[in-house]
Amino acid sequence: MLFFESTGVRAGKKLLAFGFLGLLVLLVLPTLASHHAFADGLFQENLPPASIGDRDASLFVKINPPILTTETEQDAFLQFRLFDAKNDETIKFTTFVIEVTKGTDPNTRPLLRDVFHTESGLLTLKIQPEEGEVRVFATKEDFLQAYKADPGGTINIRGPILLEGGLYRFKIDVLTVDNIRNLFAPGDEPSFETFLSVGDIYKADVQSGDQTYSTTVISYYDKVQDFRFDPATLTYSWSMPFDWNVERIQAAASLFVHEEIIVPKSFRGVGDSVAFNASVNGVPISGRMLSLDPFSSEEELTLHFLLNRNDIISLAQQLSDKPNTMQFEFFPVSDGGDQTSGEIATDTGGMLVLLVWSPDQLTANTDLTLGLEFHDAFSGDRITKDVTYDLRTFDPEGYQLHSFIFQLAEGGSDSLTLTFPTDEKYRIEVEVKEVTFDGQAPDLTRNGIARGIVVVPEFPMGAILAVAGALGSIIMFQRLARKA
């Protein structure tokens, strides 16, 4: 998986305009608004706009395939588009300085630092990960000696970019807009910083009794270290490199750590469990920070550790000893029981759906009102745009019970009436189709499917807790996309 962390858009005040005879003229533009925003976990995102004259220029970033791991055996396509957020028009003749480094250390030697120009305004870097030096396959234009995209906007790059698991830092400065000779003054270029994470896959066999069971850990932040399994307590543990400096974490607008653990359902006592105790650096976590996914596969159970910025700040404040690693641990418990899902998140698109039932006591053969509220899973902010969605429920045998197609959640909220025939555990799916606002073109970057359970009868404490304290949760189930 790749996640984007936009750590800031640097303000720019001036543009250097070059006439056809090469005469330099200094044009003073309104100050670019300063932004600090992250977009973790998304495979495509519109970064917050900044003012360029009378335009609100936003940077669209997209990665394909949406999830990359160390086992991905294909090229990666990273697309950039600078556009006016007011009318969605692409800003043409854009020139980017793109710098790529491995890890977060600003003193690390860049893998790539070069200038790229696109007349159409669309720039796609086709990255072919391989050992050796970085090579760019493109001609250069005459004015800035920038690599020039082909008519389709593509430039081919080969080298060790996105080759290993872990974080990659992409720093993007915008040099020109509208014309190759219109340059921002040095130091005033709109600037974006994005961290992309290649999922590190770690596989191990664990022994329990006389049986061997496979385990897969996918770290979407940094490399897996010190994996261990205790057969006496059925406890799994591992770690990854992490900087616990509280000031650094608080300075980030957002932060997301996602660890995915896959075990076979045939592992009795683990793979067939419905509840787990978990901790991070010895601090217990629960609720939205530990998500269980028994739906994506008939043979495997997946657990997700999901820590957003606020979670990590809270953990850091509780740690008296702050090592240079984040340490994960979990083991099954027998007294957890199933709960009706109070919050579910889409597998792609970063949408969080809060589910609130009325009446609180869920009973069979009774009309139940389900309130849905859509939130941005990364910031926790409520979606105030209109959301088009489908909702379906399934009985324990997998047969569809309810189907609501192309429902409209005006301003991000809606309600439906459902009736469940018997006391059972049902599956619920909410599929986000598009997001629209004020007649603008539909935003399809938020599309995805969220999955959860409905337990009848049950008093849905999960729903109440979700409304009270989970608006900032980040959940990114990516298994379907990863297997696609």
C-alpha cells in the first residue's frame, strides 16, 4: 500500500515571467495560502488548494496499482495533476521539481532529484523498480532543460525507487504554470511533501502442538522486525522502526500506522477467535484501533492495527521509555463476543461510516432505523457533501437480505429502515459510489466498500462509542485491492 502525507504547501508570492525574447519580468501575485495536511492511506487524493492569482490550485496525486508491497511484480504509475479547484480545469504547462529519498531523514542522499515538464498539465511517472542507478528515459526541452513528458504525459524511470519496503519521501515543487517561461521566484514555489509507503511483507511459520501454521505480517509504515510467537499463550509480537519524539508527532497534521496480520482460520483458538487483546509498546489498545476482518477470505482471518495521529500522541505520552521502535502484540481471548459495528470504513477511498440504530435494543421482526453519517477517515471531519451509496445486508449463509441501491446521503447523512427476521449475526456492506457538491463533477476518489456486522439481539454499545470518540479513526482495509 502507498499512503500520502502532505506535510505542507509552501507559500509563494512572486512569479517570474519570461517573454519570447527572454526578457525577465517580475510579476507579483497574491500570497499562496499555507497548508498543512496529510492524506494517509489513500491511493489517490486532491491535496488542499493554494491561491495562484484568482485560482485555487490543488495537486491531485494518484498511484496505480493502489497498493504496492515488496511482492508486487509490476510497474508503478505515479500521476500528478495541478488543477484549479474552482472549476476542475487542469493547469497546463506545469513544471515540477521532484525529489525522492528513502526514509524520513532529510540528510539522506536523494534517489532522484530532477525537473519534469508537461504541456498538458498531466504528469505520470512510470516507475520500474530495479537495482542500480536511477535512469530517466525522456527528451529535454530547451528552456529549462527539464525532462519533457510524451503527448500522453508519461515519463519512464528505472531504478531503486519503490523497490524496498518502507517509506519514500516525495518532495514536489511547482516551478512553472501556464507557460514554460512563467517561473515562480526562487524560494516562492508552491511545495508539497508526500511520503509513500511500500508495504513490507513478512512471512513466518509458527508451531502450535504438532501443527504448523503460516502467518503473514504486512507493515504499511516500515519494515517488520523481531517477529515472535509464544505457543503457550498464543501471543504474536513484532516491531518496526519508529521515532516517538512527541514534538515531531504533534507537528504533523496527521499520521497513520497500519499493520495487517493474516492467520489461517484453521488455527483453532486463533483463526476462529472473535476477540483479541492487543497492545502497542505495552499500552493496551481496543475498539477502532484493532479491527477484525473475517469477511475478505474464507480461509484467512485478518487483524488490522490502525493508529492515527491522536492515537500515537496518546501512546507517546504514556511511554516513560521511548525506544526507536513501535512494538505490537496480540493474543486471543474467549470472553469478547461479537458486537454490532458502530463504525466501518471503506477498503479504498478513506471514508468512515458511523452507524447508529434506533431503538438501541436490536430485536428481530421489528422495524429498525439505521442512521448513517459519512466522515473522512483520516481527519475525522464529517463529509458535508452529498454521498451516493449502496447498502446491503446478508444472512449467515451469505444470502442477500436487504438491498438499497443509489441512496443519497444529503450533506453526508441519511437514514434507512431495516427489519431482521431472526436472532442472528448478519453482515452489512456500505458501498460509496460518488461524492458531489454544488453541481460539481462527481468525486470518484472516495469510492470503496465498508463491511461490518449486525448482531440481533444486541444493545449496540459499539455504535454509541463510535459517535462519542471515534471520529478521528483511520481504517483502511485493502485486501480486495491487494489481491486484485
